[in-house]
Amino acid sequence: MEVKTNTNPLQKKNAWALYFSLPVVSWAFYDFANTIFSSNINTIFFPFYLQEVIGENEVLDQIASTFISYANAIASFFLVLFSPLFGVLIDRTGRKKRYIGIFTLITVVCTILMGVFAASKMDGQILGIPVYLALVICFFVIAKFFYHSSLVFYDSMISDLGKKEELPLISGFGVAVGYIGTLAGLCIYPFIGDHGSQASFVPTAIMFFIFSLPLLFFVKEPKVEVKEKTSFLSGYREVFQTFQEMKNYREVFIFMIAYFFLNDAIATTIAMMAIYAKAIVGFSSGEFILLYLVSTISSIIGSFLFGYVTKAKGAKLAVKYVGYLLLVALAIAVLSIHPAMFWISGSMFGIALGSMWVTSRTLIVELTPEEKRGQFFGLFAFSGKVSAIIGPFIYGTITWIFADYGNLASRLALSSLILMTALGLIVHRKLLKGGQKDRNEMFL
């Protein structure tokens, strides 16, 4: 057996030297870049755009919510089909940057096309929907699919950047830099003016592309022995085999079930918070942008804070803390009858959002063997995206069924996310009990 010597130059560096080493800061800049896309397109301006095109009263606001929910669910459905295969591809080839680059470019092109067709106002209809609107929604679905696909490769790259005990700090730094990207992305808002939210699509695509370049140029991948070439779809066989070996990776699968429910709440809230704030709580576009800025600052602080909490308390406990924070934030949002309540909820959700990425990525690295890490990151994405289908689908269906009740429909839909969060915490308790049992046995 070949003995590997650890020559990682990051090992003996302090935290700040670790953060600002070229590989780590270049890797973190991709978080900066993709968060610009996530916040501008997925969370803010695409929902604003649909409300501008569709929503004219309380009932139509709920229909706009349904369109947003179903578009997100469709994108997640395709990711469910392919994300496990992406993980297998990582383990077989070791190549991550190539696919990050390809998927980023496709996302950028589709986002530009969203802007082009939104501005075109083409005549004609498809299934009762204006042609230009149908095309914008289709390109949104494609862009979101490839954006999330790139994250499977990006997240798995973290294990190449430092020692195991350094990964919580690196993960926290990456998420914090990502949310600084949110602030940068929102700089385009003052220039939109009377052009409508679709004017944000092309500038967002350009910013995503520019800030993704440091990772592609300055992060070097370790050489990996290429496994025997087989067809891409044969990767399903390896995924199935991993599920058959579930008893050997019990803790990983318990966490993925817990993450399924927790991410259900997070992903759906991200997609729906803009239209909820405007239609239900009464925020203007400018007020929501300000709230989102505050929430983003909370995410930056939470990301750094939970990097250290995760290192001190362990990723398992850190996930539990984040889950309780999320539960309280959602409960306040559902009951919000005054903008001040939603300000509190948004700030708490911001902390929970940033912290969940920090703690979950670290826990996957802790629980998985190195030779199957890519595959488990693929399954991790699989778990998250199955929930990202179900959460928006449930939300959209509730707003559709109860649309005639106006704003009550959205409050009922958001309440479903509280239930999902609670279920995630209940499942996660099994992981904590298992870890406590292992520690007790160690001292017997």
C-alpha cells in the first residue's frame, strides 16, 4: 500500500493566513460569485419579475407564488436525477474544476437569455402563458439546475484545501465571503430604475462569470488515479451499491434524512421570502432589499461564528443549534403582523442560512470515507434537492388551493416549513444519541 505523506502547506498556518492563502481565497471567491446568482435571481429579482408580470391583487399574488414554487421544484427534480452521478464522477476522475467551469458557463448564458426574452415581450401564448414569460421560466429552470450542479463539485473541493480540523474554518470563511457576494450583487438595484426587475438578469450573469474566474485559474486539484472508464449512467449502479451498504454508513444516512427536512424549509424560504415579504407583510421592493442586506450581514456573522462553534462543539451539535434557530425564525415569520416582526425573523433566518452550509459541509466530511467522499457529496446534494422539489411543490400547492383566501394561503404554506424543520430536528436527535453512545462505549 502506498503511504501518503501530508505536504499540505496550510497545516501550520494560523486562521487568517489560512483564509488568505491563494487556494482558499480563490475557492471562496466562487462562493462570492454563485451567491450573486442565488440571491439576485433565485431569491429576489426573478420572484419580483413574476409578481410584476402576474400579480395584481391578493389572489394573483398567490398564483405568482405558485409559479415560483413549481419552477424551483422542476429545477430540483432534474438535479435529483443527476446529482448522485456527479458524485460518482468526482470519485472516478477527481476532476472538479472542469465541470464547475462548464456548468457556470451554461448558467451564465441561460441567465443572459432570461434577460433577453423578458425584454422582448414576444407575442403569442403557450398553454395560456405569454411566450416570452414561458421562455424566461424555462431558462430560469435550466440556469438553476446547472448552478446547483456546479455546487456538487464545488462543495467536494473543500476537502482538498486543508486538514480535517481546518475545514470548519475554511467552510465558514467560504460562506461568509459568499454572503459578501450578496452585498455586491445588490449593488445593481439602484441602476434598475423603471426598467423592471428583468434588467437585473444580464448584469447578474456577467458578475457571476467574472468572480468565478479565480477558482478556475488559481485552485489546483490533487492528482487522482483515474478509475476504469465506464458509462456515465452506470454510476447509478454504484449509488445503489452504496445504499445497500447503508449499515456501514449509518450516521451519514441519518444526517441526510435530517438534512432533507431542514433543507426543505431553507430552500423553500429562500425561493419564497421576497414575494412573501411584499405580498403578506407589505414590504416595498426597496424595503425588502434593505431587509435582505441586513439578513445577509447576519449570514456573514453567523457563518464566521458557526465556523468556530462547529470546531469547538462538533458539527453534530452545531447543526442542532442551527435547526432550533431556523424553527424560531419561521414561527415569527408566519405570525408576522407588523414589519418589525419580519425584520427579526429575516435576521435570524440569515444566521441560520449561512450556518447551515458551514455545519453541513463539515459534517459530511467528518462522517464519510475519503474514497467515497465525492459520491456522498453527490448523495448529499440528492437529499437536499429531493427536499427542494417537495418543499416548493407543497408550498405552491397550498397557495394554489387556498388562493381565494388571499394572504392566509401564504401563511398556511409557510407553516408547513415549521413542520419540516421540527421533523429534521427529531431525526437529527438519533445522530446525536448515536454519537453519545459511541463516546460512552469508548470509555467503558
